[in-house]
Amino acid sequence: MAAASFTAAKFLAPVAARSGGERAPPLPAGASSSSFARALRRGGAHHPRLHTALAVSSDVLAGNKAAQAAPAHPDVTREEALELYEDMILGRVFEDMCAQMYYRGKMFGFVHLYNGQEAVSTGFIKLLNQADCVVSTYRDHVHALSKGVPARSVMAELFGKATGCCRGQGGSMHMFSAPHNVLGGFAFIGEGIPVATGAAFAAKYRHEVLKESGPDGLDVTLAFFGDGTCNNGQFFECLNMAQLWKLPIVFVVENNLWAIGMSHLRATSDPEIWKKGPAFGMPGVHVDGMDVLKVREVAKEAIERARRGEGPTLVECETYRFRGHSLADPDELRKPDEKTHYAARDPITALKKYIIEQNLGTESELKSIEKKIDDVVEEAVEFADASPHPPRSQLLENVFADPKGFGIGPDGKYRCEDPKFTQGTAQV
């Protein structure tokens, strides 16, 4: 069976600074969107290793018979543009505050910030319904914020406080919120993908067997992960399973070009991750992850396709993180000119420029949004700082299926609270 395909409708400008300082060559002479689509239907075009990336808009998904030229930016209403801007500002300001709090000793362990990648989270998650699910990675704060988890709950979790969204037991890398269907950040790369696939299977089961779906169709799951994950077995196994069962899931690759300190171009035999989608029979799409409107356009098609029951989509968002891998990373491996190139393509700056040029908002309105978010984040810090730490009695909750068989004595108290419990062992 021929692979489902997106029809290429527009080309991205060649990426001037790739990971490791390499540059993408120009599009081969004679290449066109239709020839690319035909090659994709045959199972993937044999482009050069650093072929110019494609952003695509699908006539297959939209049900059109002929590809139509897409505008430089898709249409967006004033309300939508301001919502996108506010969400991206929230993510950026929140993460900047996290850096301050980390260096002041308010947070512990590894903290991975999302600066620079906001267009991906906002572009995808703001299109979801409440019942839709998000599965994240260790870089999960902003995904939770975009899905509606209050900033004070996320900040309190980072502070390890009882008022956090996981009662202080998750921390930076394990954001979870059942009311918002944020199914967790996952510290080990790739481990969230099977969870997301399971959530998508549950959605299909509810729809087809229990007849419990909403009027809009199936509930959709977004699985976020990075370029480094795409060489792991879970990724391939879940692509196969999702396509086999036509699960309502979108696999979102946040390709920031570096897996900790390993350049993406050195770590994989074919750096064009989106091409792995057609290998399993699903559409594979590359989009400029520094442009929230382009991300949103592709996300809308993929989400609507999943909601209709037409199966999964693999979307590669080429983006860039503006900070080191974590706040403990001095970020000395990436070349200065590469960082400068992507800093000049800041997705928030680009959206602000677009809003003003298209008369979707004024400077004063945008400044008002920024002031509002500053206040929200300041309040979140005050709330987190004033919140209590979890009680010691919470220590073994949610650790063992039957904690009474291990950590609780006959008197109902945790045995670890008994001074005699650690007699003869090393004191911690």
C-alpha cells in the first residue's frame, strides 16, 4: 500500500546555520513540489543528506485534488494572534524566572529550559481540546503551561512544594496534571512515546467500543520528543503500532539540532527525521519550528486528521534552544555563529513583528500582555516560596502499589519514621 503523503506546497529558505556549522545546499535544479510528492508516494525521495528542508501543507489531508500554493503566512485572527503571543511570552518569562530561582537555590536537580522553542509548544497545544492529551519530555514546563496548568502550580512543583501539580514529588522533569490531561514529563528519552501511544489507543477504544467520544471526534494525543530520541527503538515501534491501528496521535519531533552535546548531524544516518513517517505509511512533515504560524498550520492539519480517525502524523519541527541543555550545562560545544543565527530568528520577536505589520495588535497592547505575564510569574514565585514542603508521611506515597506491605508498620505509621528502622545501616 502506498504511503500516505502530504503534498509539498512551499519551500523553506535554506537553513544558514546547521548543527556543527554545516550549511544546507540549494534545492536541486528541476525539483518541484509535485515531483517531491511523487517521490514521497514511492516511499521517499533520495535527496542529498543536507537537502533543503520542506514545509508542507497537505492536499491529501484537506481532501483537495490539487495542491494549492500556500501564503507566506496562514491567515490568523486578531484574537488568535494575541493568544499565541501571550502563551509564548508566558513560556519565555516563566523559564527566565526559573533560571533565576535555580541559581538562587530555590530549585534542585536538573532543570531544562525551553527558551527558543516556544513556537512548537504554542503552535500545537493551543489547538487542543481539554480532553486531548499531552506527553512531554524532561523539558516539560512550557508544555504544561500551554495546556493550561496554572503557572503557580508549575512553579510550586519546581520548588518541591506540596502545592505543586505533583505535590512536590515530580519536580522539573515530571510535570503531570490529570485535570489538564498532561500525562507527564519523562526524564529518560523515548519513554514517553509508548505512554502517548497507549493514551491514543485508549481514545480510540473509548470512541469505537465504549462510544464515549465527544461531538468533535476522537480525543487526540500529542507526543513531544527530541531529535536524539529518534534513534531509539521505542520511536520506531510506536510509529508502527500507531499506523497499524490508525491511532489518533501526532508525533512531534522538537529537533533543536543537539542531543545534549551531540550534533544531530553526527548521530543519525539520515538527519531528515520527517522521512521516517512515510516508511511506516504515515505522513511525514518538516516545518520551520521558529515560526509559530507555520507550526500552527501544520499542527492544525495533523490534529484534525487524527480527530477524524485517519491515523498518526510525524511532524519534525526544526527549532533551537537558546540556553544549554540544562542549567548545569556551560554550553561550550555549540559554535557562536550558530547560536547568533538562531537568536536572530527568535520566534517571539518574529510573531510580534507580524502582529504589528498586519495590524492585529499595537505596541501598547503587546506591552500590556507582557506586563500581565510578568505579574503572573511574579505571583507564581511568591506562591511557591510561601507554600509548605510535603509532609514526611507523603514520602512513600505513589511509590509502591501496596505501601502497607513495605513501608507502613502495624501501627499505621511509616516505618522509616521509627529511629530503629535504620539501625545497623548507613545513616543518610
